[in-house]
Amino acid sequence: MIEYLKGTLADLTPALAVVECHGVGYGVNISLGTFSAIQGKQEVKLWIAESIREDAYQLWGFSTRAERELFLLLTSVSGIGAGTSRMILSSMTVPELANVISEGNDKMLKAVKGIGPKAAQRIIVDLRDKIGSLGIEGQEARSTGQTAPINKEVMDEAVAALTMLGFSPAPAHKAVQHILTDEPEAPVERVIKLALKML
């Protein structure tokens, strides 16, 4: 079993990284989060999950161990494959996804392409109790502990407005959260205007 790959980043696209280790180039499927984390680097270390089927042998790589553990949990849910798990991890950060699952926020999960109401519920039911054991929620608490709390009313209103304008809820939520983390006192109108520039 491959635990991680450490080597030269020979090629990179938003979906695939080629890591050269001792003259061998490994094609590794990645999420958008990992793509952002390793972009511009020459040397990388990716935590690996292997997918072995009769017709394919695939490597899935992650910039953090926590992202890999969450990927493995997602693929353990009936009907959720590796590709769908990557799509989910590309739509949200690891702490965001952990919070979505632990809070039972099926609306955010359903916003991800390929996730219907039943799949969203299955993910929440199957993984809600397991998320705590990863310690991911603690990371979120520490990372936001230094900033002012996000105004939930402004956030919900801005996300609702952006959704009505045709944007998917998941990226809209991410953009609004980013803006309110930087500017906790921003009114709804300003948040929406800034989000429109980001989306």
C-alpha cells in the first residue's frame, strides 16, 4: 500500500498531478483544494488513497492527511464513488465539509453536482458520528477563533440572493464566508457585490 508520494511535480492540471519519484512518474487524481495547495511548487508530498478495480488502478492524492481521511469516509458511503467524493471535496474545504456533515446541512451537499437528496442524507447519516473522530472540527474552531463571528443573517441572505441570481449554493456560500471573514461588519449589499466579482 502506498501511504504517500514525495517527489518533483512534473505536471499539473486541476484534476491530475504527475509526481516523479526516482525516475517514475505517478499520475495522481486530485481535488481542486489540493490543486490550489500545490500549485507553483516544485517538490510536493501527496497523501495517497488507492482505488483498485478489475479494469483500473487509480491513485488519489491529497495535500493533507485530513482530506484523505475524509475522502476515504465519503467513498465508504454506499453509492458514493471516488469521482463523486473528489467533486464534493472540490466544492468545499475540509473543515467546511466536516461542519456541513456534522450540522446535517443536506442543502449544501445537494448543491454538489451528482449529489441528490438521498445521497446527501446517506452521507450525513453514515458519517455524522465518524467526523468527530477525525478532529477536523477542532481545526475549524482554531482557524476562526481569532476573527469576529460571522453574521449568519447576512450570510444566509447573501447566499439566498446569489442562488436566485443563478449561482450554485456551494460556491456562493464559500465566497460569502470568505468575504465575511475579512469584513465581518459588511452589509448584505456589499457582500453580494463582492461575491459577484469572485464567482
